Amino acid sequence: MIDENNTDEDERFTEDSNDKVTQEAPALSLVINGQYTKDLSFEAPNTPEVFNLLQSEMPNIQVDIDVQGNAKDQNVFEVVLKVRAEAKVKEELAYICELSYAGIFTISVPVENIGPVLLIDCPLILFPFLRRIVADVTSDGGFAPLMLTPVDFASLYQKRILHNQDKDTPPPN
């Protein structure tokens, strides 16, 4: 369980009714220290001509999403959520929108849980902000706002784990 209570205690002890002292598990926490746009690019190279094509045909939009997590200090991590959206109409490029949206998190969980927290929980926090920026930028570019559908970061994490395991598997003899 992740909560937003930050504590510096590594261990806690309680005394029960029989005067026995028992050790409790260390407190788990996920704290958002800040979030920011790390990189943003929007290009609409075929405007205004592409607007005529959009009058009669819907664009084909390819969206790619990636997540990266990097340690910055003890228990402090930067998580970068990257999206690249490319819209085409009849093979004409309408726009390319690229955004890297990041957050700095203080994470206190057992080491075996760092990966899932970095690549599932943190992106879930960042995604609504990234989604709003992408919608605003595409709309400000003169196009219909691109409303990204929710992302299953747990599934992406599982695929990443399986992909990395496949790489580590030696070829058959």
C-alpha cells in the first residue's frame, strides 16, 4: 500500500497488552516533489492545405507512449512519461506532437517494488496532466484536441518484464 505520509522512521515498534514489543513493517510512501514539462514539440508542416483534407476525412493518428524512471538521489526518482502522436490525412502529415512530462518522486518501498512503483504508479499520477497538455497543444495548433485514452501501465510494465526476460534467455542449442 502506498500512501502520502512521509516518515524517516525505518522501523516502528509497538507494545501489545502482554507487554511484548513487536516490530512493525517500515512505512511505505510515495511523495510527489514536483512535476514539469521536460520537452514539448508541435509541428504542423502542411498547414494550411491539410485543413482542406480534414474537411472530408478523419486523420489517422498513431500514438506511442514510453515511461522511463531514473534514480536522482537516495529514494528520489525522476519519472518521464513520453508521448509521440503523429496525425496523417491521405498520407499527408497533419501534425506531430511530442511531449516528455516528468515528475520527481520520493519513494520509500522495498527495493523489489521500486520497478512497479516507478513504471506503474508514478505514470498513473502524471498521465492526466500529460493528457491535458496534449489536448491543449493540438487544439491550439488548429486541430481537434487529441484526447488520449487511458493507458494500462501495469500491462505495459508486464510486457517490458517479459521482453527483458526474453532478451536474457540464451538461444537454444
